[in-house]
Amino acid sequence: MFGIDLFDASLLPAMFAALVAGVLSFLSPCVLPIVPPYLAYMSGISVGEMKGGRSPLLPALFFVLGLSTIFLLLGAAASAFGGFFLGNANTFATVAGIVVMIFGAHFLHVIRIPFLDREMRMDAGDRGGSAFGAYVLGLAFAFGWTPCIGPILGTILSLAAQEGNVGRGMTLLAVYAAGLGLPFLAVAAFFARLSPAVNFLKRHAARIERIMGLMLWTIGLLMLTGGFSAFSFWLLENVPVLAEIG
């Protein structure tokens, strides 16, 4: 069947984790606060004009396409090394699980890792107000915010590497990009209505960071114990219709 190697029920738990990871990346303290000024810069209009009803949706779309381009390439690269990782699956799962749990402990404030508290923003140049400029800014965003979203992105890349299949790995990163990009597009399309919600989330950034930490710690534990595979088998046994997928 078409897509038999690309998608099946065993990929569902990792896809769900990737989607949640993308949303939490959007809500992270170094992404959410810069959404309004980024939208204003990309569209060439002021935040006040956006509140008045002018929509920066088109530049936002190209911005999301830019960051998605990088994420898909990263997914393909991680999956291309999947054969090596699968050949050393137990060791890789143990190391990756421990590292991800450490990242989770950082966001839970159990420990602090100094370099994860720094932002590495890349300058995309004076390209505001154009679709191409927004695309370039999206590329820069994907490369430049690694200290903040890197632990979450690295977790999804680890899951992609374990798939050992470029198509499946890129699927996971596409889902992650959707989780990060769709909220960005929603804010661009409905900025005036969503501004109060964005301000509310900013005020609760510390709580969101702890949710990120709990999610990372849980994913790390699942990677360390083989929980993703066990959950996939549980799904197949208890939701028979999923066995027909793929």
C-alpha cells in the first residue's frame, strides 16, 4: 500500500509528542514574547495597526515555511543516520533518554544549565515587509533559537533518528513544525482577538516552562525504558482499526 514505509500506527505516539513539543516551543519564554514584534517587522506595519485589524498573515506564512524548511532538512539528516542508531539502539536510547531527562530537569528548575538560558538570535538583515524577507527570517529563526527550543527540537530529532527512515523522520519534524507554526499563523490571522490571550500566556511563562520540563522528562523516561514501543504495541492491541493503517 502507498505509504507503508512512511506511516503506520507505531508512529502515532511519536507524532503526538512532536505536535505537543511544537506547541510548547511556541509558548516557550523565548518565542512567545517576540511574536508581536516579529509579525510587525515581517509585515512592515506596527503592532497598533495589527490591533486595528491589518493582517500580517502572508508574511507569517512565509516565515513558517522558512523555519519548516530547516526542520525538515534536520529530520532528513537525523533519519539518514538512522541505520547507525538502529545498530546501536540500546546504547543510543539510553544516552538520548538520559540527556533529554537532564534537559527536562533544567526546565523544571531542578538543575540549571547556563547555555540553555541564553538566546542566540541571528540577524536576517533589513528585509522587513516582504515575503522573501519573512522566509529568510524563518530560516534564521530555526537556526538561531537553538539554546531555547534546542532541547525540545533535539528530543524530536532523537525520535526521528530512531525511526531509521527518512520519510518517517521528516514526518515527525513536519508535525513538530506544524505545532510551532500553526499557532504563529493563528496569532497573525486573529491578532486583535488573540492579543489578550498572548499577554496572559506571557504572564504565565514560568509555569509553561515547567510544563515543557515535565514533558521532556517524561519523553526521556519513555526513551530510556522503551515506553514508546510498548505504547505502540498497546495501541495496536487495543485499537484494532489502527492495524489497518500503513
